[in-house]
Amino acid sequence: MDNCSYDPFRPVKMPKTSITIAVFIDALGWRLAHEHGFLREELPYRGPLATIFGPGATGDPTILTGLKPRDHGHFALFTYDPSNSPFRKVLWPRLLPQFLTRRGRVRRWFGKKLSRYVGGNGDFEVRDTPFNLLRQLGYNDNRDLYEPNGAQATLFDDLRRQNVPFHVSDWRLDEEENLAAARKEIATGKLRLAYIFLPQLDILQQYEGTSSQKIICKLGWYEQEIRDLIALAREHYDEVKVAAFSDHGMTDIRKECALMQIVSSLPLEFGEDYFAVYDATMARFWFHTKEAERLIGDALLYLSDGQWLDDETLRSWGCDFPDGRYGDRIYLLKPGILLNPSFMGRYRYAGMHGFDPAHEDSIAFFATNEQTLPRPQGLEDLRRVLSQSIGIAA
Ligand SMILES: [Zn+2]
């Protein structure tokens, strides 16, 4: 037995502590990040990241599950689902005269009511969605992604299963509150992952476009906040790994298309012959009659502002849903052309996302300080790459 060689005065070698700080900056496009040189010194290993097609609610699920939309099921907030619509029992908007329901303040107030009704966080935007159509809309909430035992296993489920301590931002809080919460948790010295979600750049670019001075200031603020997090983490951990990424870029709007009027001028009855959801960059149709399919198909076929998406394209984007829950057919506008008015409102946004995912302004961003970390090609690779950084089995 060699137990006698135990020396009580020899320093005990503690295992190295290591943290991965993952910062998700909504809508920070590769082009913008590259031109700005976003955290170039701190995160030198960087590149474009392929995005995923969808009008919204698509990026988070793809990042966290590592699956394409057809497999995780999330693609758009609104669907056509008259029998299960969470709004079908909301009767009273019918009683409001139209001159009131057109007003922004009334709509915002109603949006908050509706949000509470479907269990949302109060940010629910009905914007210009016609009230009488709301009762036929399904609402696809993806917030259970952050909770345990959601419909699909996520990066967070992997961490819970393996008892790995982590912190994740709370979507109910704003950016400052979430950054403060992350600092507090990082300073415990006990985390293996801090996952920080910063959503405001998306909204800001929708109103300002990509080249406004306000965007430069916002990027500068993000850089300083992230530098501070890194410095703080270095006080508490032997090793600080950082990955910053986004879900998509932002395209500046150069033209509008009144697609809603083109379709509603046809001799068809909305709700009877067809149903449509008008997102800001695409129109999704459910046809109830052959005549509606033919008339709407032909009316948009020769419009130069966009194109009908064929099955092959949707399949290659991972957005083919055999049950047609997001529409029988989708008409997508060209990058930079805004569908206005749409269910997002009657407003000339300066920037929008949800165009062709291969377009240069749609491309997302990834950067890290880990030289040996494999470079993710697309959003669906982030779960695997972050798992590798943290050192867990995916
Ligand atoms: Zn986004």
C-alpha cells in the first residue's frame, strides 16, 4: 500500500472552472456585424451563419432544438385554426364600432387583454389583424421552449438532465434587467453556461433601418456590456469562453406592395372562399375552393414583386409542413419589398426580416473566442456547438 506517501501539506489541485457565455443578439446580421467590426478583438473567430426561413418565431426553436422548422413545428405566430383558436370565445370586439377598432390605442389595449387571455407576456401585438378574423386564427406560442419538459428537447433540457448549472435570460424582463441578472449569476462562480438573450436590435432596425446612427450606438452599447461580462467572469472562472450569435439579419425596405388590396379586389369572399395571413414579407393562403386557388394564383403569378414558393424550395429550407398548418401556398416578396398594409399594421417599416434566407441581408452572425470550436454553418448547428463549448453531451 502506498497510502503512506500522502502529504497533507502538498497543495490540492482544484479542477479548473470554466464558463461559456452565449449571447444571442436578435437580428444582428453578418453584414452589419462585419462592417462594424463587432467585438472583433474579443471574438476573433467569426463568420456568417445561415439563417432559417420564416416570418418570425422560427429562429429560437431552431437554435435551441437543433431541428428544422418541419421537425420542431414552429414557423409563424399565426395559423389558420378556427376550431382551436384561442380567440374564438372573445366576442366583444364585434360590439366596438370600426372607427374605434382602427385606432392604435384601442388596438394596443385590446392586444394586452388578448395577450393575457392566451397566457402571453403582455406584448402581444394584434396590430392590424382584423378583429373579426382573430377568432379563426391559431396562435403558436414558442415560450415553452425555455421551460422544462416542453414539446421538444432543447439545449436547456440537456443541461438539466446532466445537472449542469446554467443561467438563462427571462423573456419577461428587458435587456438591462437581463444583463443585471446575468452579472449576478456569473459572479457566483458556479455556472457552466450563461445564456443571454438581447432582443431589442430587431425592433430598433425595423423602425430605423440598418444604417441609422441609433444602430451604431446600440451596437457600441452591446459591445461594452459584453466586455464587462467577460471581465467579470474572468474574476470568477479560470476559463471564459464566449459565443455571440444572431438568428437572422435585417433588410432595408426600398418599396411597398399592396398585396392585400390586390387579393381583396378579386370576386372572392375572405373567410368563405379562402383564408389568408398577411405577414410583413409574405402572404400565406388556405384555399377553400378551386376557384379561389386559381384566381389568387393567377393574380399574383405575374406580379413582379415576389413569387409563389414551390414545394421543392420549401423542402430545401426545411419549411415543408405536410398538414398545411401554415398555409396551402405561400407568396414571398422580394428582399426589400414590404407587404403593406399587413397584419403587422399599416406602417412603412424601415427594415424587415423574413425574406429569402439566402439573401445577403438575411444572413446571421457567429463569433467566438474559442479557436478550436467548430464553426456552425447554420442555426441548427448552434445546439451542438454550444454543447461542445460547455463540455456536455448533446
Ligand atoms: Zn429574430
